[in-house]
Amino acid sequence: MEDVSADPLPLPGPRPRDGHKGTFGKVLVIAGSRGMSGAACLAGRGALRGGAGLVYLAVPASIQAVVSGWEPSYLVEGLPETKEGRIDSGQASIRDAIRGMDAVAIGPGLGRTDSLPGFLASLLRELTIPLVLDADALNAIAETGMGQAVVVPAGPRIITPHPGEMARLAQVSIAQVQQDRLSIAADFARRWNTVVLLKGAATVVTDGNRWSINPTGNPGMATGGSGDVLTGLIVALLGQGMSAFDAARLGAWLHGTAGDLAAAEVSEPGLIASDLPGFLGLAWKRALASR
């Protein structure tokens, strides 16, 4: 494999002066459940600060008002839900929400339903646009054994597991993941034809042929909701036309840099996930200065 850690940071192309909302990507985040509205809100704000022109959130209808009230800049669609307050992925409305999007992310705060594994399998096989899988989407895959399959996806794919999720997907222990993060992530990336972003200290990004270790970030980011921001950020980069590997690599760098800037302002112990989107603008300035 080729180590590209020291290569210049990948960046989206310069923004045309006559650009409009449609120029910079229309993305969808499928997220949230009753009691987990914050995951959808954080992912949505991450996507906004990631530069997407239009950000849509698909959430259970019962939390639509809560999610809408948190941020006026994204659009929120309420979908049919189960009695537990989770999106009913067996309904046609979820596929209707995907139609016309440039990239989709699914998983933050979603919860588990019986229909979710089958829905995810169909997305992997059929969806030609880029797809990011995180959190409960990865847990559903791991529980059904789908993680052990050799997958031929219809389009670009990124998964963003933390070590526990990676262990469940690869059917190894968390200790094994932490001892051999690069090899385990790369092996899974090759079998799944995907980009793996293995979160944690020294985040690994690999497509099975190339790999990069992210140099930014700090322990203050080890807090609930931080990964939701990252998911939204990455889907926004995909929506702007970046390749899966480049979007994952840049997303990890921007996310970690925002965390470093936030920690400098509020301390590592005082940092919370909702601080991160507010520092992504400054992180972007640092990245763009390297162009």
C-alpha cells in the first residue's frame, strides 16, 4: 500500500463566482430517532459547515420540529416511524427522500429496526451516488453478518467506524483493532470496495491501496456527537464532487483541526460536540491557505 499521509491536503476546486446552491451539492443525512434528535442536528450542521449548497435531513416525524428548530439553514423532512420512534426504512418515503441527491449519509442516532439491514443492503447494491455509513447503520450491518460479505457497491462508499464498530464489522476484538488499526481497516476496505475512516487517535483513512494517518485532533473530541459532525462534514465534501478517499481524508483533517481550535478556546475537558461546527470555518481557512 502507498502512504499518502505527507501528500498535499486534497481540496475541492475553487468556487466559481457565479455559483449557486445547486453548484455545491445537494446532500441528505438520514438520522435521528426519538431521544436522539441531537445526532441529526449535529450531522446537519456539520454538512452545512462542510460547504454543501443544500442540506436535507430525513428524521422520524415525531422529532421533525425539534430538529428544525435547532438550525434554520437545513431542510428537514419527517418520515414514517415505528412505534419506538425510529425511521421505518421499509417505507417508500425514505427512497423518495434520496431521489435527486448528490450524496447521502445514514446512521447517526438512527436506532435499530428489523427493516434496516435489508434497506442498507439494497442501498449498497443499487445507489450509484456516494454513500456514507456511520453509527447504527454499521451496527446493523455487523449484527446481520453483512460485514463479512464481499461487497460490490454501485457507487462510492465511505464507512466511519470507531474501534468498537470496526471490531464488530471485522469480527475481532477491540484490542486487536487497536493493535493493528491500519491492516484491519485496509483489509476491510479491500473486501468491501469502500473507503474506511477508522476513528480514534491517529485516525486511519484507507481504500485498501492507499492510506493516510490524520495528524489533527485531540482527546477533548472523545465526546458524544463528535462523530456525527464528521459524518455530515464528509457527505458535504462528497456532494461537492470530491472522491471518496479525498473526502474522507480532508474531512478527518478539518474535523480534527476544528477540534484543536475549539480546545484552544475552551480547553480539552470543556469541549463538546456542538462546539465543532463553529470552528469548521476557521479550519477551512487553514486548509485553503495551503492551496
